[in-house]
Amino acid sequence: MSSLLLFNKPYGVLSQFTPEGKWRALNEFIPVKGVYVAGRLDADSEGLLLLTDDGKLQARIADPKHKLVKTYWAQVEGIPDEAALDRLRGGIKLADFTAQPAEVHRVDTPSGLWERDPPIRFRAAIPTSWLEIRISEGKNRQVRRMTAAIGYPTLRLIRAAIGAATLEGLPLGEWRRIDGGYKELQGLL
């Protein structure tokens, strides 16, 4: 029987069980042995992180060839217009690759959103807005690089979903386990 753990990762926590430098690690939150991260999330990003004890499931989640859609909420500096968002929707050239077309739209502040510790930096003269961005890639710092490329840097990034697995009902810093066979767990994604 395989396990899948859903964890709502706080800001400042690495996607590993060993702390490094100023960053905390998963061992402070998840006392389960024998589980491994399936798809990393940067220390300065928050939200859904999946862990499993099943190598096949881990590969299915993490490997881009499976095109598992990941949903992010990005708080950006400024208010992008539709022309800027269309650049993301069409696929955008970054320094080392061209990001595939993204589903993106402006959204209200996500409901039930927790305060970030430490808070983001606000500038009185520059408003912020939220975007929901859905991609099936997941290259290093991709969402941040995409929003910066259209002139709207990301101030806060939260992964809200991986496939059908979501943050819903999962408080910050908490985790829950789902047990089942490979096919059953794969169906949750």
C-alpha cells in the first residue's frame, strides 16, 4: 500500500528533510519516515507539496513528460493588462528556454489565504494584484521568471494545486496522508 502526503509548505521551508543555512526543513513538520518529495517548491514559495513512499508515483508527479497541471497563485507588483497576460498565454521566451503557453487570469485575493511570515514588501505607490497561473512544466523558478518577463515581478508565490490535489482544508504547516494503491493514488492527481 502506497502513501501520498499533502503538505501546505510555509515560506522559508526547503523541499527536503535537512535544513540549510537560514532555511528550515520538512523534518520540523512531517515526522513520517521513508517519504520523498515529488516535485520541489522553492524555499521562498508556499503551498502544496506532495510526498510519497512510491517511486513510480513520485516519478509520475515530478516528471514533466506526464504534463501534470500545477496551479499557482502569484501576487505580482502592478496590475497586468490582458496584453501582458496574452504573452504568457502564448508561451514566453526566457533566457534559457521558451515556457509553454500558460492558462492565466487575474483573480481576487484567494479566500482563506494566510498571512505570510515575513510579510511581502509593499510599496505605497505601486499596487499589487493576484494571478492564477496553470502550467504543466515546472522548471526552476519558472513562474517567477515568467511574470518578471512581462514586467510584473512576483512578490508572493503559492502552489494551490497539483492535478486534482489541492490545498483545500489544509492549514499552513499541516499535512495529511492518503493511503491507497498506485492506480488509486494516481487517480487523485
